[in-house]
Amino acid sequence: MAELFVVATPIGNLSDITFRAVEILKNVDVIACEDTRNTSTLCEKYDIKTRLISYHKYSENRRVDLFLEYLKQGKNVALVSDAGTPLISDPGNILVKEVKKQGFKVTPIVGACAVIGLLSAIEREGEDFKFIGFLPKNDTQIKEIVSKNKCENFVFYESPNRILKTLKAISEVNPSLDIAVGRELTKKFEEINSGRVDEILKYYSSKDKIKGEFVVLVRANKEKTDEAQIREDIEKLKKLKLTNKDISNILFEIKGYNKNLVKSLI
């Protein structure tokens, strides 16, 4: 029976593709890709002659039936994204869902992933982390995510035109949060920086122009966040004759505590 192969491709350096991925891309009947121009560059390097058909977030629903028809005819299909692993903040979920519903096998061909690349190159305590994908554009929503996940290591992707705004929002929640940032991973100007979010923000703010895609890890806040600690902080602020509203706002902005939890303990 025909198969859908979900193939990871390089995130920058074209040499990071696996032998198996090249073999699969050469031997399937068609390749579904985000941008045929980007995938053509990879195919030219490895002499892959397979037909390319565009499949991106704006054409997912329209193209599903086309690829299902290939599979029904006994033809194998490969799914790739512009860079990295399909379905990891990239199109493909709709196709995989429908292919499985129709009874066809979906086979992962593993390879490059920016998240794993960053995590493998920085020091960490423990193995646990939460992947968020791309953060929302709204500052308030970003701050809510940071506060909600303050006890977890969480990782997200960011674009060069939004990285400063995002780091600023995180810094406003807690400037001392420890983060690690990977930029242009596997490429010529690759860099990985670790430190306080306010320090990293200052570093990138000094650049004339920021290029390259980013992957960011926000490390778990090691400060005490149990109810006993919150009550202790509330009592300290009460001695300053602050209103309950001011107390909840201050503890949210400085400590990252959940406002509703603080209100319930005041």
C-alpha cells in the first residue's frame, strides 16, 4: 500500500539532510512542499528529480484530495516544509489527519529541528520542556503565557521582525528570567546566547538590523511560587498601605504570580 512520508529537511545548512531522507525524496512519486522554489534548491543539490507540488497553509484544504488521489493510485507521497520538520509549526496536520482516516500509513523521516538543536547546545537542569510554537502577537497574551508557564521550561519560535517586542514583553513580566536564544542555527552566522532576558534584549537592541529565525528557551523561574510565599509577599506589601489592586498588580508584574490567585489570598 502507498505511504505518506513526512520528511524533515535542513533548517539552514543543506548538508544536514539524512541519507534516508534523500533516498525517500528520490523515490516517491510526488513531493508536497510549502514553496517549490525553496525545495527546488535542495533537490538540485542532491539530484532529486521528483515532481514538486505546492502545499502551504493557504492551500491545505484544497490540495488534500489531490494527494489522497495519488495514494489511492498506489503512488507514494512525501511531505516537506521549507525548513525543519513538517507539522512542527508548519503545515501538514490536515493532510496527515485525512491520510490516516483513509487508512494509509504515515511514516516519519526524522531530521533537523531547531528546538532540539538549541536544547542540545545549552546547559539545562532536567529534561522536561514545553514547546509552544509561535507566541501570539499581543503583548498581554505573551505576558499571560510567560506567567502561566513560569514554573516550566518553555520553548518557542520567533521571527526577526518581532524578537525585540517579544523579549521586551517577557522582560516586563520578570527582567531576571533566564533565557537561551538561538539565531540562524546551522547557518554561517549562527549564534547562541544565554542570560537574563533584559541582558539579551539589550544585546539585540544594539544591532542595526536583526536577521535570521529565532528559537528561544525561557527557563523555569526558580523563585518560590507556593501559596506560603505568595502570602508572605502580600503581607509585606500590605505594610506599605497599598490597595489590594495595587498588590495584585505589583506581584503580577514583578513576581509573575497569577492575579486571580493573589486576589484569592489577599
